[in-house]
Amino acid sequence: MTAKEVTDGFREGAVENAGRDAYADRLFQEAVHIGMELNMRYHTPEEIREIMERLTGKKIDDSFWMFPPFYTDFGKNITIGNGVIPEETPQERKMQYETSV
């Protein structure tokens, strides 16, 4: 079973598959575990890239950086390109504005 087979199973009309569902549950729990690891303490940019590689199952370019927290329910369906800097959420912008006024 692959992560692609799991994501294909998310599609509307996909045939039920108990083995795929069990594997998806394992991947969901892995994503929760990795997310907690990422969000619960400080990590260097290099450590964040390594953690994101484990989460996505893909190589993350050295130009990637982010400020946690980061939340996901699955992770293996995420693709991160070169030079990516995740944008802050509207709530984070609001908080920054409120603290600067």
C-alpha cells in the first residue's frame, strides 16, 4: 500500500478498502505525532526541513523555511516547492496588528 493509494481512496466514489483505511489510519497518527514533535519545542531551520521531509515523505529544498505551528491531518499529500515560505494566517496578521497598535 502506498500513500498515493490512500489519497486516491479519499476521492468521491472510491471503493471501500479495509486495508487502505487501516493504512490511512496509521498515516494519520504518524502525521499527528510528527506535528506534535514540530510544534512543541524549538527547532533549527534544518531540523524543521528534516521533520517536514518525514511528514511529506519527500525531499524538502534547503530554501524552505517556516515558523511553526503547522497543522495537517495527513501530510503525505503535501508538496512543497523551492523558495517556499508559508504565509501567515489572517489570525496571525490580526494578532501582529493588535500588538503593534
